[in-house]
Amino acid sequence: MEIKTLTSTLSVSSQIAATDLPQIVQAGFKAIICNRPDDEGADQPGFHEIEAAAALLGLPIRYLPAEPGKVTDQQGVSFGQLMDELPKPILAYCRTGMRSTTMWALSQAGKTPLPQIIEASTKAGFDLHSLVRQITNGGKTPIEVSDASHEIVIVGGGAAGIAVAASLLARSPNLDIAIIDPADVHYYQPGWTMVGAGIFEAGFTARTMAAVLPRGVSWIKSAVAAFEPERNAVILDGCRVVNYKQLVVCPGLKLDWHGIEGLPETLGRNGVTSNYRYDLAPYTWQLVQKLQSGRAIFTQPPMPIKCAGAPQKAMYLSADHWRHAGHLKNIEIDFCNAGAVLFGVADYVPALMEYIKMYNIHLNFGQTLVSIDGSTKQATFSQSKPDGTKELVTREFDMIHVVPPQKAPDFIRVSPLADAAGWVNVDPGTLRHKNYPNIFALGDAGNTPNAKTAAAARKQAPVVAHNLLVVRGEAKGDAIYDGYGSCPLTVERGKIVLAEFLYGGKLAPSFPKWLIDGTQPSRLAWYLKERIMPPLYWNAMLKGREWLAKPELVG
């Protein structure tokens, strides 16, 4: 959290946490305004968490969320009304402080001279020059006004974005590349399962964005608001415009915590946790260590989701801890899966079923978590019946590991790049957009029917890099992505069922069977997960070194 002063009555900051509130009160603030919608980032606490903590301190807080780059005139008016009614000084926050600053600027239009608005925002570190027309003329910025232009623009600085930038530079070192991402931190998300089992520390999975960006790549630290593919333009937060010749779209997906009634209010307390959020994975391990008897529930939402094996990984590692601690016999474990099978590739199911039996896990297929009451520790599921109807089933719990429903980011779903389901519409082989030949997509936001895993992005990045250079006339022949995905299923501490497969569920082992038989639990596979994969991620995948990831060329 970094607080920046705009006026004597208003300051703005980046995302705050509930633990920051005592410091905020001590700094003299009398009220808070939240301008950031929930579920924008994997490390973001929900508004209800902060609201509950603020209430205990007697600190008024209001929720006026705005999507990145889409602050409206009405939101400026509403912000001004909150400024009038709340005790001062006020702290407003969003992801970076930009949206809060924008709302303040709009609220001051006609009240404060424009030069004073620009001067105050500039001193606070926010450039509002591109908003001058919005402040004076109702927020209309001509798209022809370009704030930046790059040969190649990559939307998203996660695993896919950094990897494809590195692969491009490995092939053509002098390319003009920009990555657009507002985050300060880059996460090794496959490690969060291990954090939730006490094997990795959370900090082990995080590095600053500046530290992982390939040398020579420009970083545009902003959120994307919209796409104008016909004009080769990306619209940013603050109505700024970035033009490109080729575009790569890989912003990840959105975790829809609000898709489950009552979940945002109880996450991180009352025994409710999730390894899908950086700050909650350590809480998972706390709950696992503390639980000695009772019921533990692990949920899996409808597909598609990021790493479909992750819900089971948390369950198996928790059960293994309880087994070694001597508590397993006193704990009922329920796996409530919205799907109809334990795992989508049948060859791996027999080995998994052995662990289901050993841990005495109760399988509940066709059950989707729809609401949760943390105070009473009750979870309600929608149960699909054989005749097609549904009924509600309520279970009590002592601990519950929740995986939220997942969808494409909002700015992707409403864009001309999306298919009917909201995902970026690309050819499953070349990963080139079906309507815009100078646009590519990879990672979780694409509509390819592969498993959404970091291993898939590792294979996709070289394909996109090669095919993008083909479009530029710098390479020949199409590279083809075969749907490769990998899911190291941590069935116990020290053993992994290493699932590797292509489109259609065809097995695709990376190692000879005598070394690692992926259909059976393996200690060597565990060693790969614990010791080899993290440095491979940081030092190979994100550096453009394509070990076991060279693309196949056709034509």
C-alpha cells in the first residue's frame, strides 16, 4: 500500500488489505472509498473482508467500483457526492490509485480549474493529460490520438505473456515489444498448491514484475479497457491508446468469487480457504494443521477452470498430512465435483482411485457449490439428478477448500476478439485469431480446448512466437500447438501422478515409461515438481529457453 495525497481532504492508494486499516486510522483518515471491483487479481482481498474489518474500527467505507479505463461521468458525480457526505480526510483506493484519481478529477470538473487538477494528479504520480478532453467534454477521447505505438504488443505479464516475449526475442533480439500489465508482482501460480501443503513458503512463488520482464521489453503499467482491432489499437485505463502491428492476448482468466453466494464475506476465516488466491494458500495449511476431527470439503466448479487437477491436489495433500498425523480416521473428506468424472483423462483415474480409497474420500459428482454461510459453517450445493432436474444439498463443514467458478476477463468477454462463450477466438493449432490475422492468443484466455495450465502456456509460447514472425515475414511455415497439457497430481507428499496429454486426451509422456510412468505415483515426478519445475519456470520458460517445448512446423 502506497498512499499519495491529492488534496488536504483526499488521498489515494493502491489495493489495501484489512491488516492495513489500523495504520490508515493512525494516519488520520476518517473514511475510505473503494473504487476497485472484486476479483480483479489473484492476490486481492474482497471488499467485504475490508468492510468487516473497517466496521470493527468504526471507519466508514463505501463501494464505488469502476472497471479499468471505464470511469464514467456519473461515477465522477457519485464520487463527488461521497466526498461531500463522508468525514474527512478520505482515502480512496483501487488497483493503483488511477481510477480513484480519475473519479476525483471528474468530480472536480467545473469546480476546480483544470490546471490545478492536472498539477495535483501529476505531483501524486498520475498522468491525467489524456483525460483533459474527458474532464472538459464528457469523457470523449478520439481513438486517433495515440499515446504509444509498438511493433508487438502483449496484453498480460503472466506466465504466457513473459514466455512469449522471451521466445520472440530469442528468435529476433531487436524486436520492439511492449507488455501491458498493471501488476507489480508476477506469481508462480503452480506453486500455490505446495504453499497450501506447507511445502513452499508463499514468498517463494512471487517476484516483482520488473525482475521477470525480458530485457529490452517496454512495460506499460496499466490495465486494458478495450480493443479496437480494426484500428490496431488497445484502449487503456485512463482512455489512453496504444497502437500495434501485431497483438498477443494472454491476460489469464477471472476468478469469479462472487459467483458463489456468501463466499466473499467469509473467505480467509471460518474455515473457508482456497489455494487459488496467493494470500489464502498459507491459511489452507493453517487449517489442515489445526483440524483433528470433523468434516473437510473440497470443491470443484464447472469447467473450464485453471488447472483442473488443483482441487484434488489440495485434497490429497491434506489427507496425507492427516494420515501421518493420525487424524485421518476422525475426519470425513468430501470431494464435491460439478463434473461427472474424477479426472478428464481416463488413463490416470485408476491410480487416483487407489488414493480415494486409501483416504476414504467420499466422491460427489454433479454437485456445484452455490452458496456458503461461514458463520454457521454450512455449504449448499446444486445437485444434478439423473432426470436432469436439480436439488439443493446442504453440508456442514469444519474446513472447506473452495475453487471458484472461472471465466474470461470482462474486457475480453465484451470485446470483438471473443467467441460466443467469451474466450479469445483462435485457431487451436496456430493460435492465430480466426478473424484478425495479426492477433494471437495463448494461455488461459484462449478458447482452445486444452487444459488451462502453465505447462500448456510453456508449449504455446514458442508456437505463437514463430507464427507471429511468419506474419511479419521473418519466418516460414506454421508452427502447430498439439494441445499439450500437464497436471502433476500430488497424491501424497513425495509422490505424483504425472498426467500429460494432448487434444482429445491422448497421452503424451515426456519421459520413457521406465523412468516415469505417468499413470502411476512416482517419487521422481515429485522431485521434478518440487525441485526442477520452479527453476525451469523462472530460468527457462521465462527466459525463452524452450526445453522440451520446441514447436512442430508444417508447410
